[in-house]
Amino acid sequence: MYPTLFRIGSFEITTFGVLVAAGALVGLWLLRRELQRRGLPESAETAALTGVIGGLVGAKLLWTIEHLGEEPFAGMLFSRGGMSWFGGLLGGVATGLFVLRRQRTPILAVLAAATPALAIGHAIGRVGCFMVGDDYGRVSDLPWAVAFPQGLPPTDDPVHPTQLYEALALLPIAWMLTRLRRRGVGDAVVLGVYLISVGALRFAIEFLRINERVLGPFTLAHLISLGLVLAGGVLVLRARRD
């Protein structure tokens, strides 16, 4: 666990921040290549960059709202970790869609082109979560369990490194999406498969997490994950009927 890479005076350069930035840059590079390969407008890169910014804001805001009362609001908002992937997805997509509409760019085609990049960027960001001890799982006696004494929150008990579980599982998802793109599978199906895959992955991993249950054994992340799976299923079914 290496939460801080170095300091410049009182300013910290965190591992989390660097890896999130790396994930965004790699994702933008992959998206650019896919836009060029499919002959889509390069102006969509502007929407993607705007989506990254909106995603970061959404991720931090939703995480802060979810943990209101645990610490002072400003402290959580500007802490070195603590970001909600769902907040990032919603904030990023909403911001990107706004720009795409203004540009009159084909929305479905760009979203489908972005799916492999989203999966890879997400995986890199999860490694950042691991490095600062954020978003870990329940106590475990497995040989690869990890303690996070400087985590968010700190724990001296070995726990499931759910951040790495998710990062590793996202790699074959990204490969699968890339293969679908190369085979010329329709945009709606590719986007639907992405939503189903990431939703099902997070739904499964959430059982190992320590988030508050809001409906029986389910957390808010469980419910949002189910929504993603359902939305993806609708996209796939409609595409196959057309």
C-alpha cells in the first residue's frame, strides 16, 4: 500500500490520483484509435474528455453523499481516496451525452466505441483504489487477504482485496468487447453487453464489500448494478428483434 508517491511542500501527489489520471489517458487513447478505425467524428474526443471531468466530479460527489455524517463534508470531498464508480459512470455519461448532443454526433456509435476504453480505464482506477486502501472487502483468512492500516477506513485485519478482483475481471471484459467490435457486432449489442458485464461483476463483488445494506441483503450498489444489467438486457433484446 503506497497512498502517497511524493510531496511538493504541503501538496500530496497520491498513487490514487496518478492511476486515475493514467486510466483516463489510456482510455482516451484507446477511444481515439477506435474512433479512427470506425470513421467516427474525432470531435467525440472532446465529449470524452468532458465526460472524464464530469465522471470525476460525479464519483467524488456521490461517494461523499453516501458517507455523510462519518466525517466533515469538506474533509471527505477533498480526501485522497473515496470515489463511487457509479457516480463516475453517471456523471461521465451525462456530461458526455450533453456534449455529443450539442455536436450532433451519433451517440450510440460513440458509446459503443468507448466500451473497451471504459473497461480498461476502470481497471486501472481500481488498482489506484487498492494502493490507497479504499473500497476493500470483508475480513478474510485467504492467503492473499490484505490489511490496510492506512486505508479508508483503516483496518489491521486482512480483508478481501476486492479492488484487485474487480480490476482483474475487467480485463477479459475489455478483451471481449474489443473482439465484438472487431467482428462488427452492432453498437446496441456491444453497449448492452458492456452494461450487463460490468453490472453483473459489481453485483457479485458487492457481496464481499462492507457497504451498508439498504434492502435486505442488498446495498445501493447492488440495486444500481441490477439496473445496469436490465438496461443492457433491453438493449440486446431490442437489437436482436430489429
